[in-house]
Amino acid sequence: MLQKNFFVFFLALLSIPALAQQPDTAKKAPMRNIEVENVDVMPGAIDTKGWLLLDKDIQTELDGAVQNLYNFKFDKAEKQFRSLRRRYSHHPMPYFLLGLSTWWKIVPSNVQTKQYDNIFFAYMDTAIVNGEKLYEADHKNYEACFFLAAAYGFSARLHAERKDWRKATVNSKKSLDYLDKSKEANGLSPEFLFGQALFNYYAVWIPENYPLLKPVLLFFPKGNKQLGIQQLRNVADNGFYVGLEAKTFLMRILNNEENNPALAMPISRYLATHYPDNAYFQRFYDLLCFNNGEFRECERVSNEILDKLNRGLPGYEGISGRYATYFLGWLMQNKYKDLVKAKDYYQRCIVFAESTNDTAGGFYLYSNLNLARLAEREKDKTGARRYYQAVVDHADHDLEQYKEAKAYLKKNKK
């Protein structure tokens, strides 16, 4: 099952600027060998008349909408996207942008909420229908290829999350097909480089970290991680429609895959500062601040997250609350020595984790572990047993936290 699920995720991930919280698992499927070069291809004589993707007036018009989208002001963004749809009802762009807005409503839940699935697929399906009509009319319409690669890729990503492997595989293959076709337009706009940047990076990273998938990856050309990162930086700095997606992926790659939080931090700080109501950007920045020892900033951001959660801002829910309450609990315990507040935050973290079914994660386990230790220190055996039992029930048996909890419970039986 690991290989099956991860392969599907791999296909979806490389096709489009999808925002996964963490890698899923994969499915092997037959594919043709897609030639994706490791160098930017300058286009020849390409007729770009009527391409909305390159229209500077459209970009100027939509600049505020794109900013609103990533700052989770969805109503304002979608109002402008619907205005574009009224004028270009047969073009894939407005439907793709409406789908992208819907995607970002799903992201903060670690792509677990299903309430937006139907409308998301409807927007992406319409973008695909319109894009395929444009492509059939002109096979040199690389704008159509761009939107088809993106729409099929996003659809594949969500189908994979929903474990619909057949649809995920079919959509992934189509996405990579159109990505291959669009490479001739690389020199026209950095937007076209994004999919290839992801491909270059992950085509190397995946076999390095998942050796069992090497036979599967024989279907793919060789990648180049450093070129992929370089291309991502180019798109992040110069892309209009996918620039912020590139920044997001670059931030995640540098921190998670490259284990270089120092390089990830400036990008994270930029995203959190410029889009302060984006719950995903805020909690990622909060995490980096905590891990890098920037505790004053971590405390500020954590309190802001809880305030926005209490006010019901879009995207602020249990996952964001789990991050913020754990960090504040740790700070109260270790920086301020306020154990009453520390216990309160840890208990709230546990409630948030249980509400989102994230009881295998470190925040949940360490909250219970810290509460158990505090209870043990206070000679509260009942409380200590309760919290240690939660660790035993949810932690992997090879973890030190499990061994500590198991030893305590064995020594302190009722």
C-alpha cells in the first residue's frame, strides 16, 4: 500500500503547484516516457494573441484578487474571478482561479475537509473542458497546455487524498502529458517553468528517499535537484499566477526535504508577513520560529493564531490551534515557569489534536508527556497515569516517550 499510494501522490505532486502538508503514499501505473528537459527551452515563433496568461492588463486587474486569495479573503478574490468569467466564459483561466481559491479553503485542514470537494472538482473539470477545446483548435496553444496540466494535476492531487487511485492516476498522466507539451513556451513566462521545476527536484529526491520506487521511476527522465530549486526561485521571484505557489513549495522543500531552515525562514517570514490571515503560512512560520529559538516571535504569532481562531477567520481551526497551544504551553513551562498556564495550554492542545484526529503527532504526545511529568512532580499519580496511558496508547513502541510512559505505568500500577 505504501508504494501504491506514494506513486499516485508523486504523479500529482510533480504535475502542479499542489500544497501537500506531508507526503502521501503511491500507486504504480503504466506511463509513456515523457521528455522533460533540464534546461529552459526558448520558444520559436508562437502566436500568443488572445492568451490571457500573458495579458498585462489582466494581470493588473487580477493583482488584488491574487493577493486576496492568498490572504484568505476569498469573497473579494472570487468576486473578481467571477467578473473575469463573465467576460471569458469559454476560457479555462477564470475556472482554474476559482478552483485554486477553493483549493486554499481545503489546505488548512491538511486537505482533510471534504465540504469543498464537489465545487473544487466542478471548477477544475470546467477548466479542463475549456482548455481541451482551445488545444484541439490549436496544438500550439501552450496557454491551454498550462491550464490543462495545472487543472488535471490539482484534480489528481485531491483524488489521491480521497484514495480514488484510478482517477488520480489518469489525471496525473494527463497532467504530465500537457506539462511535456507546454515546455516549448518556457521562455515566454516563468509560469511555464513551475511544473518542470518540481519535476526536476522530486525526480531525484524521491528515489533517494524511497529506494523501493526506483524501478517505477525508470518511466521518468532524470531530474536535477539543484536546477529544480533554481527554477523554483525563478518562478517564485517572477511568476504572477504561480509565484506564491512556488514560494510555498520552495519554503517546504528547503525546510523539510533539504533540512535547511535557515534558508526557509526568510521565505516563511515573507509569506507570513505579507499574508497575515493565511492560516497555513502563519502556522508554518510559527513552527520555524519555535524550532529556531525565536521564542518572542513564536509567542506573538501563536497568540495571533488563537485570536483569529476565536474570531472564526477562514482557515483557522483545530490544526492551527494545536500548533499554537503547544508552543505557548512549552513557553509557559520553560521560559516563564508558569506551570498553571502551561498545563492549560497543553490540555487545550490535546483537545485540538483529538478534534482533528491528530493523536499520533508529536504535539499530542509531548503535551501528554509533559502533563504526565508535571503530574508526577506534583505527586498526582492519578493524573500521571492518565497522561502516560495516553502516550502508551498512541505512540510508536520504539519511541523513547513510549518507553518512558510504559516504565512509569509498570512501576505505578493501581
